[in-house]
Amino acid sequence: MDSRPLLDSDGCVVVDNDTLVALAAYITTGQTHIILADSPLQWVPASDASERGQSLATAFNGWREAWSARNNPQYLSYYADDFSDFSRNRLTTRVASTTASAG
């Protein structure tokens, strides 16, 4: 089986092909959002779910639009000051995103 080197995801969530096949019945590629969490998710009453879902969608779309528009200050505002993806922190992410937007 072919696989990418460890941590070679450019910030995206990466799963092996077997895992993707196992998830296929539950997701629509390119449309289903997957949330990774350090602790179990807290279920909320249905009455709160719509408002919280809209808030999350607004934040996600803002992040995506900032990246697409190459608006680096806005894009980086979505990252915590102590952000790290094991190889980069917020500062090196700023440099990488600035370089990418210049290209």
C-alpha cells in the first residue's frame, strides 16, 4: 500500500486508504467536515445545535475565505498564539502562508 510520509499533510487531516474506505459510508468526500478533538465531544440540546452549528460554519467559512483571498492577517487570526502542527508554529505558518500567497 502506498502512503505519504508521516506528518506530510500540509496541515490537512490525512488517513490511509483502508480508513477512508471504512469511512466512505458515513462521509461525502469534499463535503463532510471531520472534527478532531483531544477530549470527548459534549452533546448539546437540539435547540442549541442550530445556533452553534451556524457559528461554527461562519468561522470555518471565514477561515476558508481568508485563505482563498490570500488575506494573511485575517487567515492567521483563526490560529491560536500557541498554534503548532508539530513542525511549524504560528510564526512559521505566517511566513509559509505569506510565501504561498505571493506565488
